[in-house]
Amino acid sequence: MKILKGYVKNQYCLEVSIIERYIAKEAIEFCSEYMSKANFIGVLDNCWHSRRTMQKSSRGVHVESKSRKEVMQAHLYILNNTNEVMPYLTKHKDIVKEKNPRQSERWVLMEHNKTFMT
């Protein structure tokens, strides 16, 4: 009885409060027990990567960061080689050419590469 009295949170609705807290406790216990027996989805125990990381420590890992300019250049390269983006690329080149009619084709291409991402 003492355990059930410990579940009382609202003094005006004793039975409801006891039932709610008891159900919450049972649900948490069930989920905890279920999760301890469950297998992980998508994580293979025998995959090549897990064996390799167990053999080699992370001290030998070298992380190299790229500058913003290099990241933007790589992103533009990917966009230039995507078929779905081609209509937008040509439209943007035409807009740059219309705004600057006296500039050379090389200048238009350089300006397009600078401003297309924005």
C-alpha cells in the first residue's frame, strides 16, 4: 500500500493519479527490458568497418579541413554535372550575359560561377 501511496501526485484525484503513475512505471520497465533484448537495425556486427576500427585506434586519424572556397567550388562542380540543374545554370548565364552585354564570354562564365550559388 505504501508503494501505491507513493504514486499519488494529485491529492484531489487519488485513483487517477495512482493509475497514471503506475502505467507510466510499467511502460518504462517494459521498454527498458525490451530494448535490452533487441537487435540494432542497420548496424552489422561482422562488417569490415567495425573490425577495422577495433584493430586500429583513433590516434592515427588525420582530419583535414577544407576552406570555404574549396567547398563552394566542389559544390558548384557537382551542380554543373547534375542534369536537373542544367536549365537553371543556362538561365543564370543568360541573366549574367544580359546584365553585362559588353563583357567577354570568359568574364561571364567567371561571374556566373561566383554568383550562381547565391
